[in-house]
Amino acid sequence: MTEELRTIGYICPKCGKSVMQTRSAFNLAAGSAEIACECGESILHTEYDGEVYRLYVPCALCGETHVAQCPPERMLHGATALACAETKQFCCFIGDEGTVEKNLRELAILVSKEKAQEGSETEEVFVDNVIMYEVLSELKDIAARPHGITCACGSEGYGMEVRRSAVDLVCRECGAKLRINAATDRDLDDLCCHMKLVIPGKA
């Protein structure tokens, strides 16, 4: 029986290169691991205490290191993505090599857009103007449908907070938010799959 292989990948926040390493599920279960960028400026650490994996992920989106917990079933099987706590965009991917490589290519494009905006004297309002306008247009179409945008608390009143790479739908009744990412083609495709949107509501 062939042992399952797991690829872990992230974008180095220092040099901007994709960093990927493949380990066997057995090796990951045996203990901690380090995945370092060849530039020597960033390292992803994993630790396993017998119950849960703890990952220290260098984030190219915000420049910080995120600490995430991941149960063994997500770490060792299927495909998993870990999100940046600040931008809510995925910054680390775990799965088969092809899936991780594809997601890292998309993340690298997003990161390069962010960096280009930061270095531009005439900084644009959004990460990708075309994607943002398409997302806003799609949200308008969804809102026009009967009960198109609602909140789990029962309210149908909401507001929009437009950010550089996302749109937050905010319930006017309970204040809960639903973030709609609006920076990549995938974000637009994901939104187009929804006929209706439900803000999660506050417990």
C-alpha cells in the first residue's frame, strides 16, 4: 500500500517565492517539521501534541506569523487551507502537490498585486478594480432576488462595507458580518455560485 504524501505550501513574505515541501503522513504524525524558504528569511513550523497540529505560518499577505490549529483528519487527509487572520484570504495550503501548487500560483498573483499597489504613487482603491466592480454588480443582482440577502437572526436589513479586497455585508439588526472576498477570479466565481446569501448572525 502506497503511503499518502502531503504537500504544505506558503508564499515567503520576504522574497515572495512559493515554498513547498512534501512529507509522508507518517513523518507528519511522528513529530514536528520545518519548511524553510531557500532565501533563509522565513520558516513554517508544525508541531503535533498527539491530538492536534499547531502550525506557525509566515503570511505574505500581512507580513505576520499566524498560529493555527489543525486536527489530524485535516492535516493528513484531503485538502486544507489556512487563512490570514487580518485579510481572511488563504495563506497556507495542505494537500496533494498539484492542488497546493495551483493555489499557491493564485496566491502569488494576489500578493504581487498587493505589493504593486503599496509601491504605486497612484495607488488604486481596490486590489483589482475589475473584480471588485464585478463582485458589486453580482451582489446587486443577488439582492434584487426575493430574500436574496438575509441574516440568520431573521432580519433582511443590511449594509455594505467595501474594502480593498473584500465586501462586508453587515446586518443592521444584530451587527453580524459576512465577508465576500473580491480580489481574484476565484472570488468572483465563488460568489456567482450563490443564488442567495445568508449573514451568519450573532449568537
